[in-house]
Amino acid sequence: MKPLSPKPHLRPLTCGVLLLALAACSDSEQPSPESQGAANALDPSLEIPDPDDPVTNVEVVEERSEEVANRLLTFSDKLRRRDFTAAAEWLSESFHGHAFAPLEVAEERVDHLGLRHVRYDVETRTVTPGAGFLASLADAIGPWSAVESALWKVKGAEFQKGRRARWGKIKLYVHMTGISAEGDRTSLAGWGYARVEKESGAWMLTRFQLTSLDQSSRPGTVFTDVSAAAGVGHVGGRFGRGEGNDSYAWNGAASADVDGDGFWDVFLPSDGRNFLYMGRADGRFDEQARERGVLAPDAGTGAVFFDFDNDGDQDLAVGQIGWRAADGKLEGRTPLLYVNDGKGSFTENGAALGLSEPFVAYSLTVLDYDADGFLDLFLCSYGRIEAEHNNSWIQATNGSPNALLRNEDGKRFVDVAEQAGVRGTSWSYAAAAADIDRDGDVDLYVANDYGDNELFLGSPEGRFTEAAASLGVVDHGNGMGVAWGDLSNDGRVDLYVSNMSSTAGNRILGRLDADIGGETFKQLKKLAAGNSIFLANEKGGFEVLPSSAGGINASWAWSVALADFDLDGRLDAFCTNGFVTGDQPFDT
Amino acid sequence: MVASSAQKSQTEKFTAQEVGETDYLHHHRAQLFKDGFSFSGNERDKLWFNRGDGTFCDVSDLSGSDSPNDGRAVLATDFDDDGDVDLFVHELQRERHALYRNDLNQRYGGFLKLRLKATKSQWEAIGATVVVHTPAGPVAQVTSRGAGFSSCQAPELVFGLADAEDAKVEVHWPSGASETFGPLARGGRFLLEEASGEAQPIAGKPRRLPDPLPKGLRLGIGEKVPPFLAFDAGSEARRVDLAELSGGKPVYLNFWAKYCGPCVQELPYLEQLDEAGEVRVVAVCMDAPNDLELAAEVFRGRGADFPNYYLGAEASDTVQGVALQTIVDLERLPIPTTLVLDGEGKIVQIVRGPVEKALQKDGE
């Protein structure tokens, strides 16, 4: 395309942000010269004192914290939309805070893959009233053509006691990400304190103290979302609305070349229906669950492809949700076994193969535990949480029993969990198999919610011995996922365990420190600590990688995949994350 | 904490006595989600790169794979056989299926792709450990079917070789036997059969996963922009028919906002294009409706006089036209973006960033 007119002479840039600030400052509701004079009299550090008589009741503090957190999430939502006029409604008329810009750079360094990290010198911050504060935020994210996310999260809180003294000191984590028109990405992450006061029934920000601010950026992107273009961009009903998408923790996935055409295919079990995406030569996929016999029934949890009958093709096992009744009896749906006809079409034949008993199977793992040449299935059984709660938060024992389905010559599956020593009743989410001691029999790690994880060492007799404690991989916590892979380039297989942690949980635990001592508190603290990496040592055991090494800081983590995404000869880690994200900004 | 949130439920109230003590929390949680609340929501998927010094670099924010849609299972597989590992994520919220193409390609190293066939145990060699000797040291991976959380990876291992031209491979088979292969050449795809001692090359089928649809756009090249509903500077609903406005000329449909520096900067240039008369420029301001007056002031302040419309309510009883949301995703569209339409109103070009810059680039 040729220029349609001579290059016009542009006047010097008048920044929209500057105009916003000027316009906002002319607003009649902005602080009077007197109050701006008061700003000048403020301590420039804007240090917010702790309440001198703080509320100590944990429940009251958490209730108020959640009120403030939800207010700030709404504020965040306005920032994400760059609706600064609306965002101003969250600031008290007397608000003064540290501006996000301009700030001098304190440190700059280049990291892996050319990531550029900038640490700002917050000592160069300036104090400004509300309009200037919002203008500085607008300025900080001005170069972004799209704001990808904006979150102001309450990480801690103290509130002043007394009916009239409705104020609190909030520890805040500020996190915003954006994309330039050219597709380059930038993130801003900082910490600070806010003073909040209840004005006319709503929590308002009256002070904001910025204590750190970091920016990370990188030209281009690592991954590009091509879902829609590749024909897999399915978007279904809202979670929890009864629109065929009401499972909390299923949504498994499995990949194999089911029709032998040389392209990977993808099976997704789900609530309501299943999906089978067949890979094509042009890089796209065709959804053919119905045509290939795996569309129904519903309530699929996890799935695995494996050749159960050793005929050379990939058969498919699918877990379906089941539960344990009050009398302990297993009820609900049975696992399914779809037999491949060699061309990628399937016939379900589970009942004839002995899969007639229901299981609470959330994930499936394939292994030949007895080395008989036929692949067996380990089923991780959770609990039916809708009907029966876990009987402990730190060592629950009332989950449904795990199952080990022995494959008898490709003709029948029989549950041998009891005999094999793996019939635990923890709330098991996930397992991964590997021969970690290279002794010729397969070992199995099981990640359990609400308690300790287990490492079962295999034996030639097909009986497992639990050895998590002796090998140093108990990982007390809310286990969600597990993967084996060498993260330290010593040729030994290390262990990555994903765990659940939550902002609210850490907030509450932060307050319990004084009330609970010793081992119990340590255990509770571990519950909220996040993922774990265990490095195999030369003695056959494992050592936990210190959290300062990074690589573990997720939140409500689920699956993990270890792969060398940049092909530099070192395994990296990807982890899915988050429980439920609703349409509204409110969170718990 | 669940209960306190549920007490804010907008659609249903209930007590422990009504639903029973056991179901109280779950009933509340279900109601919470029905009302659109989150519970540990907006927690984005994470990606850490191994620095090789015992530490990991968190690149989640900059990865392009940091979805907030509550990912569950993940497949890390080279779906397009181009040598690097892509991602397929099964997400909870709205049952989304997300395929992420790895765009690092081989910038940081070459690859070696391996499949196993056991002969002294079940042929799929599940549980085998494969060690590849790379310049970064030996790296071990395990053949697995069912790990992570509910995730069954494809039966192929992808190893990065950094700048090595080839690599030696050790396999520790489920039978207990160990065997070495190679060195195997960089960029190769091989089948390793137990006790054969020979790596058999596999013909590759590399193909590129397709390019994404333009971010934030719901129409692509060749599609016609229908008359849409927008608002004028007086907040009056208008039916914007670009064919009518252009009189058969090409149209530059520009999306801008007052908070966007590059957008504001190019307004005089767009005015000049419009005045030159060869094309018609029509703008849509993406500022929040609350900011309409401020945005109009900025628009006028930059000397722009071409038609400019604003966001507002999505429906109008009196004005016909599709909602802007059917043309663009208002929350995802990077700005400035300009759709270049031909005389018939079809999209012929999508300009990301300032128009002038794109015109200069095209002219070079």
C-alpha cells in the first residue's frame, strides 16, 4: 500500500494521559489548594501506621479483608478497562498516594530468553492526590495497546478496633500485564500498603504507599493461541449454570495418533459430551467424537490412550464420576474402555471386560505393574465431596479407595489394589509412573489432597512398598498433580508436585501464627505453600529444591508438564492454575 | 469464607437448616458460581524456564499461554511436528479448549524426537527412562501415559540439543535392560527398538499450526463490516453504515482511545488522509462511555474532524444495527487498529499500530 498523501507534519505529541490528568485536575471535586498543601505536609514516605488497637478475631478480620478485596477487584476491573473516571470512585476525596510514574530505574538486567527486568527506585516516588495518582497509573500502562490483566490483591490486613474507627491497613500486591500493538508483552508487579476507611458504607482508599515496583518485558511471545484458527476453539456454557459444564475438577485430556495417519489426535472427556479432535495434514483439527464413537456418555473425568489388547493400536480408557455412599459402597458410573478398530473408530466394551463396578476416578495412569506384558490401569479416587466432607484438612482418610485394575491378557480387568498394596483411602487426585530406581519394575507416585502424598516402589512380585517418607517426598499438602523429569541435568529423574494454595488461605494462616504453634502450624503453613520440586540425589533419595530457586509459585495449581520448550537442553515447567473464574470481579 | 461470600448471593438465600448441615458449604459454593462469583479465580497458568543454574525464570506474564480460564489437563506435545513442544489445555471455565503454538521454534537450540518400542516388555515401553546427553548435561525424560493431572501425553519425547549437532542417547527399558543409541543427528526423528542397537529414522510430517485470527477481531480479511450501532458525541445512538458514509471510496475504520498515546498522536495524520479525499476515515473511540466528553475534547483538540463514534449501551429501540461486539472484542482489541475496507465495505487489510508507520513500511 502506497502513502495516499504526503507525510503530514505532526505537531508535538500531546499525550492522552496528560490530557486526562489535566482534565481530571480541573474537576471541581478534586482536592482544594488547601488539601494539596496538606499533601505537601505529608511524610513523603507515606508510611501508614499499624492500627494501635487491632481487631484480633480472625473471622472478623477475614470478613473485612474479603470486603476490601472485592472492592479492590472491582477497582482492578475498572483499571483493566482503563475506565479511570469510574476508578476514581474508589478513592476518597482525601486520598493521597505514591505515583506509579515517573520513577527512576534502580536496576536493569537481562534474563533467560532475553527477558528484560527493570526494578524501579521507589525512593524517587512522588506524593499525589487522586487525579494525579490515576493519571500516573494511566501513564504507566499507556504504551500498552491492550491491558491483558489488572489485579490488586489483598495479601494481608489489620483493622482498627471500635465501632467508629472503621479503618484498616492493607498489604497489597499489584499486578498488571499488557500487550503492545506489535504483540510485545510487558508486566508490572509491585507491593504496597493502603489505608482504607469506611465512608458511607463502602471501603475507600485514603492512602497508598508504594514499596516496590518491577517491570518485565520481552519482544514477541513464547506461545500464540491458535485455538480458533486450528478448529479447536470450543467455548461452552458458563461453569455452574447447569449448561453442561458443571464439573469442578475433571476436564482431562489425552493425545495419541488413533488412526495411524502420523498426526497427533486429542481426546477431551467432559461433562455433557466428549470431544475427539483429529489432526490434519494442514495443521488444523476436525472434531469427530460422534463419528468415531466416543461422544457419549457424559461425566468423563480423565482419559488415557494405551494398547490394552496388544493389537498395535491405541485404545481409550475414560474415567467417569462415581461416588461412595454413606454405607461405604461404591456407586455411580463405571470406567469405560473404548476399543480401537485399528482405523480410529471405537466401540465401548468396558462391561464385557470386567469394568462393571463404579469408581470415583479423577485420573488414570497406565503401567505394567506385574510385568506380564499387558498394561494395567491405576485409578486415582477422590471423594464425592458433594455428599461427604474430608474428615481432616491435613490427613484425610475417608476418600474413596484407589483402584489398580490388572489387565488379564487383554481379556478382563480385575481390581487388585488391596493385594498390590495401593488401596489407599486418601483423597487422591493424580499419579505418575516411572522406574525411578531403574530396577526393572515400575514405581508410582500418588498426589493426595488434604494430606501426605505416597511413593509406591514396585517389586518383581507386583507388590508395592510405600516409601515417600524414607525417600523424602511426602510433600504434605493439597496435592493436585505430579510429573517425573530431570530438572537438574544430572541424568536422574526428579519429581514435580503441584499443590493448591490460596490468597485467602495464606492471609488467614498469616494471622494464626501467634495462636498455633509447633508442628500443627508448620503443617498448616505447608498446606498453603504451593508447588514442590524434589531433586533426585545420588543416594537414591530426593531433596526439596528451596523455594528461593523459583519454579513453584502458582496458586490453585492443577496439572504440570515438564518439557524443553526452548530446546536449550533443560526441562522447563508449565502448570495449569486457578479454581473458578466467574464473570464478576468478586472472588473468595 | 465461602459462606460469607455466598451470603451475598443475588439469586437465592438458604440456611443450613433448610439444606442440611452437610450440604451447606457446597450449596453455597454452587450458588456462588451460579451468581458469577470467582473462587481463587483469575489465577493464570504458569510457565517457568530452567536457567540451568538451579533456578527457574518465571515467564508466565510474557508467555502468551497465561490463560485465566481455570486450566485443568495439559498436553505438551509437538502437534505440528516442527521440532518444538506446543501446548493443549483443557480449561474449566466455559469448557474452553486452548491450543498454543510454540513460536520460539529453534531459536535457542535444535531438537531430537524419539519414540520407543520395547521387545522384552509391553511394546509401548511405559515407564522407560530416556537420557540424552546435551551440552547442558544429561537430561532424563520418562515415557508416561497419565501424569500431571488427568493428562495423557502423546507417546513421543522431544529433547532440546542447544547448539549440539548430535547427541548420544541412553534408554533404560521397563525390562530393566539399558541400551545406548547414536550419536543421533540434530533435527532427527527416530524409533528406538529395544535390543536392536539401531535407531530407525522416522519420516517427519512438519506443518505449521495455523496463524491465529487477528486478536480482538471477529471479522477477517474478505469479510464485510455490517452497519453497526454506535453513539455520537451527544450520546445519541447512531446506525453507522460505512457504505453510506464512504460513497464508494475505500474506508479506514480506526479504533482509538484517548488513553492510548499512539492513537492520539496519529489523529492529525488521519485527518489529513480524510481531507485528501482518496479515502474516508471513520473512527470508533474505545474509551468507557463515562469518558465520552473527555475523549471528544481530545479528538477535537487534535484537530480531527472526520466521523467519530463512541461506545454506549449495546441496544437501542429506535436504531438498527449490529452491536460493535459482533465486529470486535472490545476488551481484547489492541489499539490503534485500523481496518482498511475496499469500496464494497470488505476488509482488505488490518493495520496494527499507527497507520502512517504501516503505510511507510508498505511503501518501502
